[in-house]
Amino acid sequence: MLIKVKNAIITLKYSLYLATGLYQLTIGLFINLLVNFLMGVSLIVLYPYINPNILMIFQILAWILIAFGCYTLIFPFIKDCIKQWKYPFYIIHLLLKLSMGLTFLLIPFGIFLGISLRSELKSSKVKKNYETEKRNKYACPYTMFTLIPGIFHILLGLLVSSFLVPIILEEIDFLFPYVNYTLINLLNIYGLISIISGSLLVICSIWTNSLIQLEKTYNFTRFFKFIQILIIIGSIGLIIIYPFGTYFGITLLLEFYRLKQ
Amino acid sequence: MRLNNRVQIKSLYKSLALSTILISVINIGILSYLGSFVWIGPRCTTCFFHFNIDYRLGQEDTEDRIIREPYFKLLEMYEKHPNWAFTVECQAEMIFKIFNNTEYEHIKNLTLNLINREQMELQCALQFSELFYAYPADVFELNLRYANLTLDNFGLLDKRSNCILFQEGQFAYGLATLLNSPYASNIDTVLVSAQQLKGFQNPNINQQDYPIYYLFNPETGNSIKVLQYDYLPKWEAGYFHSWNYLYDGEIAFEDKDAKEEFIVDDEKLKVYEQELELLESRGNLFFSCSEWVEHCKKVGAVGILNYHIPECNWANVEYNSSYTWAAKNSDSTDDGEMLANNYRCRQIIFATKIVYEKYKSGLSSENRSIIESYIIQAEKLWLQATCSDSTGVGPDPIERYTAELNVLNAQMFCSQILQILADRVPELNVTQIQVDPINRAIFNAKSDFISLINILDSNLTLIDLPLNVFLSSTGQDRFYLEPKIKIRLIRYNSSDDAMISTVLDLYQLDIVFPGSQDWQNDSLSELSIKFQFKNKERDFKVIRYSPTLLENTTKKIFRNHYYHDPLYIFLILSNGFLFIPSNSSSLFGTAIIKNVTKRHTSWLWEDNFMKVIETDGIHLNAHHQFYIMDNVSIEQALRFANRINLHPPWIISKNVSMIQGNEVYRLYEQIENRLP
């Protein structure tokens, strides 16, 4: 059993099952917590938008997610036992695959941002590991993958700074002291970092190939250094904005130092 | 190349999987910690409904609808669920209306049934929902007394709750003393919002959060409990505790599509019932306020309130302490004038009562009974006029007009009392009499009328004042914006008060800002009178004032103990007394005393200035009168303030138009759009 668990963690396929299961469990628990918390609020003031029926629907959804999560977690270990059921197994497997796909859609954009940044770093790292021709091909598939989160983060930053903060500021009279100027300043910083990180990503995604070509032609080492610095700034911003993206931020920094060495 | 891509995709998936595991593990840890309070711990709810039949002051059909619709239907719903304890707060006048009207027999019976089976808790302290922080303690006490009588009359006095939420969430430090009055009988706990408690907390001190605090008045040695309520549920006193419905009961289930206000949307009420059923199915307990207080006391969830909260309302930041009720006019009221008119009515009624007390022994029992019923009617009309609905959050013209009319009718009752007395007591058969409430002296000859001040010099300018005074007003037409100013050096008649032995010279500052003379014309939008020290080393960071209901004492308060923004502190000053000590520990300093019977508005308190402002339209001429004393002792200044505002000699008459203060009704009649 222990070996199986170990294998599950280190094997890609099992890792995905484990990840999906845990993630579904988290979301299920979160919705459950939210529903239980909202039950205590005077819902009638939110009528008809939120009512006990809606809460119950969310509660059921939460339990389905929790059940699915648990099942996905243990699926790799019981797979062999239920494989003999054939038809039900086929349906269960299909449902699991579907839910895995849906789950990964729910993962915050921060993760993709982290991956994008990582790929950008890799594209610069390539200089030392691959030939220039291969490097171009390596960098290209990631352009869109970087550009979209970049635009998303610029929009998110603008949304926070230009809409959310003014709206909260307008309502501060009612929401104080829960909402105060410290929170508003933090939100502003959040918005700013998001805009800067997003802009860096957009720049990186559009310029990567050009930069590589430029460097190839004129040996612009400085440009590459500059891009690397931008990536580091972006990754630090990412760590600050998204606790979820911390893993990627740290990985990114570690890779950068490994690259330097 | 294909191999490379495959390696990259595999690496991408692995990254995704690992990050998801990491995120999920962190999240599950956080959620488990937060969820443990919600999922595992017991949960309870305190259901609270605030009712106010004066929601539309002066509209009797509205009163009727509030009783028949939201109040009755809510009680009917609760009757079906005996385990759901709940609290209803209302003015005693609402109880009077329900219990004194045969048409409401079934509503009365339902109320009694729920109270007797200890499911419904009745919170009721005042006869009328007075804006009590604007007036002195005796007004509050009178209001308490009438409520006592009403509840006692219907056998509810010993059943009322020991907790109370005052109208508009009013809070005053002096409640700790006044609620120890015999008229408050068992009331020992005041509900205060989390926003009030946290908003006025010294930002540099981190006080532990408790559901209940003890509030002490060291000035009198009295204390009360302060019960914190919040709109969001939280873990406190061993429960995941929530307050369910803290708002106005009248509009809780209102059908927005109905032609009339306060008609209940049955579907909405049903949804509310479902909400509570859902809670009950989760093992939720339902507490009344007093049960919650008892529980908190039992588990020791009680702290001590170690900072001063100035007079304020719920949503204290949105309403800026007392600003909304005593400085923010609207197109139908001038708050300062409304409050001053009510204040003047206090002097008239109290003066009339002094005259009656003095001569009642010579009256027949029949006349005494007539006069006493007139006094009751006058007092009740006047107390209703003091309710917070006549100023404050968007009062309708009818509410302003009703308050005006109530005061006028109260004055008429006073004049009728004096007529009855004059018919039987020859010495009272004069045009006007003056009553000195301090000595309870009555003067029937104009030559004997006392004056508190003697004018020494009436040709002064603003520069002659010991403080810088800046006046400003904004509006569409500058011609009308110039205020009329009169500054006089006066001497307080020291023989008036044995305690003030020295000669007390002071400045009298009168400023009259012209109004638009039309209730629907807000073109003269704002006025302000700002006081600042000439000596730049002096400021208003430390001041002394009389907390409302404790007009005979003073309290030192520090501006840096409160947030500056978004919290603007407006001090209502129920006796008009403001004292700025020479240094923070000195008992001598500068006093600015506002004559609140002229115009009763709040002061904006900032580090470097104090400012009287009125916004959102000036309609009647705004006459602000101040007395300024420099290098005066705090005791002298306080005695003078109380003499001017609380116990001034007052002229009354058997002819209502000759009563001091009645002259404003001639102005009221001239103003455009007076009638709603």
C-alpha cells in the first residue's frame, strides 16, 4: 500500500488523480463552509437573490464535490478491484475524467501565470542547452499561453484598481471598520502588481522570439539578462498576489539561480 | 521535436498536479481550521426586530398598517414555532396603541400569549423614540416614566426585557447613569453595534473583542452592560453566534410592489420562516437578547469598555455620529431649528409645571385633574415631536410638519393651563409671566423679569473675539449669503449664581444666515462657523464636554483617540457646553457655549478647529448664538452653560402667541411649501 501511495505521488497519472481529488475536496469543503456561514446571516435582506433553496442547492453541490473528491483520491488504489465491473467502471472512469477536466478549469489563473513565467524562463535558459533553431520552436507554443494570462492580469489589475477600489471606497461608510483604508491600499497594491506582472507577460510573450533572434544576430546578452530580471520581478509579484502560485514562484526563482550557477 | 513536446507536456501536467496538491493541502488546512468553528461547534441565533410606528411620523394610517401587517404577521409566524425565541423592540406608544384599541384585540392577545409563554421578549424603554442624545437628562427621564406607566398599566412592566436598543441605535455614555434611574426599573443592558464599538476604539490600542462589556460612569459610580451586535455571524461565548434580522421590522418583509408601504409580502415571510427552519434543522438554538446576555455572563465572555464612545448612532461612519440628525438638513427640515424648537418647548412645559405646582393647592380637584391631563397631553405631544424621525434620515415634509404642530399644540395646552390658573389666581391674570426654574420663582410684572446678562459693549467686531471665527456659506446667489453678525461684550449677572462669585465677562456672538424661505428650495446649500485659536500653539486636540444625560459633569476627550477619516466626529452637546483647557490637565481655559434654544446643531471636532455646519439646504433663517469665555474656570463655564440652556428664565403666557418661543410660528407660516 505504501509503495502504491509513493508511486501515486511520483507517477504523473496518479498525481493527477490525487490532485483532482484533493482539489474537489477543497472546493466542496469551501462551498460547505460558505453555506454554513451564510445560514447565520440575515438572508432575508438578500431576498430574492439568496434564499434557503439556493443554499440547499449549493449544499448538495458541495457534498457531490466532496464525494467525488474522496472517490478520485482513492480511485487509483481501488481501480483494480472495480475493473471487473466493466460497464459501471467505464461510466465511473468517464465521470472521473470529466470531473478532472472540469476541476482543472477551476484552478486559479495564478497557476497558469506561474507556468507561463516558468516557460518564459525556460525559453531563455534554452540558449545554453539547445541550439538556436530548436529554441525558436520551443518558445513558440508558449506565446499564447503567456499572452492570455498577461492580458487577463492587466484586466484584473485594472478591474481592481479602477472599479473595485472606488466601489469599496464609496461604501466604506457602511462597511467600516471591516473595510478600511489599509485594505484599500492593499487592494491598490494588488491591482498594481497584477498590472505590472501582466504587462511583463505580454511583453515577454510578444518579444520572446524577436529577442532570441536579436540575441542570435547581435549577441545581446544584456537583453536576455533584462528579460530574466523582468521574469524575476514578475515571479515575486506572483508570489505576493497569489498564495496559490507560490510554488511556481519559488520554483522559478530556484531555476533562475540554478541557471546562473 | 515531437519527443520534446511530449516531454514538455508531461512536465506541464506534472507541474499542474504538484501545484494542485500543494494548493489543496494548504487550503484544506485553512478550511479545516475555519470550518471547525462552523461545523463542529454549537450554533445559535438571536432574532431581533425593531419596530417603530412613527416611521412616518404623523400618519395614523401608517401606524395602523405597521401593527396589522408586519407586526401581526411576524408574531403569527413565530407562534407556529414555540422553540424560536425572539425579541421585539418598540416604543411604549406602540404597546399603548395595540392594548388600548379594541380593533387590535386579537393582536393584543397574540402578543400576550407569546410574552407569557416566554417566547417573545419585549424591549421597551421609552414612550416615544426620542432623539435623546440631543436633550438633557430630564427629558429622557420623563420619557422613561411615561413608558413605565404605560407598561405598568397593561401588566407588562415586570415582563419587559432588561436589554434595550434605542431608536437609530443611539448610544450615549450617560446611559450608564440614567438607566439606573428608578423609571428604568430592570433595564441594565444597551445594544450597541460592532461598528460603533470598533469605530470609536482608540486605533492605537488593541482591545479584546467581547460580546458584552461593562460601561462605568466614574462621575456617578453607575454602570450598565453594553451588548455588541453584528451583522455577520462569529464565534463568541462558545457558540457560532449570529444575529438574525437587526433592521427595521416594518420593512423586513415589505412587498415592494404593493401600492402602500409596509404591506407584507407573504412569500418573503415564508422564505424567512424557511431560513429559520433550516437553522433549526442544523441544531441551531434560538436566544432572546436577555438569554444571550445571561449565557455570555455565565461563560465569562464579558469585558470592560475602556475607551469613550461619544454620542452616536448605528452606522456611525455613514451617519457621522450625530451629523445626520443634527446638521444634515434636507428639503423638508432644518435640523437645528427642529431641535431648538423642541428644546424651547421643554422650557415652556417645565415653566408651566412650576407655576402649576406652586398654585395647585388653591385649585379644585376638578381643575387639578383637567390641568394634569393637559400636562400629560402637552408632554406626550412634545415627546413625540422629539422622536428621531422628524430630523435624520430623509424625513418627509409631513414628519417635520407633525413635529412643528405637536410643539404648537403642547404650547396651546400650556397656555390653557395658565388660563385656568389665571381665572382663579388673580396675580397670574397678567399678559406674561416669567418663571425662573433654578429658584422656582415666578415674576408677574415685566419690570421684575430677570436678565442673566448685562451688555457692556455692543460695538465689537469679529477681530475682538479671543478666537478666530470664520464664516462661510455656499449657494447659488451670493447676495443672500451674507450673514448678519452681532458681537457684544456682556457681563453675567453674578448675583444670579452664588457659586460664580467673580465677575464673569464674556462675548456674545450672534450670527444669522438667511434661509431660502422655501422648504423645497435648497439653493442656499451650506453654512459653517469655524472656531480656531489665534495662538497657533493652542488647538482642540483635548477638549471637555458634558456627555448627554450627564449635564452636570464634564469629560475630557482626546481627538487622537479616534480615527480621523472616514470617521468624522460630530458632538451634539446637549447643554451647549464646550471647554478647551489651557493645557490638557488645566481646569482653566476657553469655553464656547452654544445657545441650543436658538439653533441646536452638532459640532464637527477636528484637531485644529471646531466647526458648526449645516448642509443640504438652509430654509429658515439660521440664528446661531454663542457665548465665548476666555481664561475661565471649567466650573464657572459649566454653570453658565447649564443656566443658559437647561435652566433659563422663561416667559410663558395664557395667550399662546405671547409665549417665549412661539414667535417662530409666525415665521413658519410665511415659509413656502410649509404644508406637506
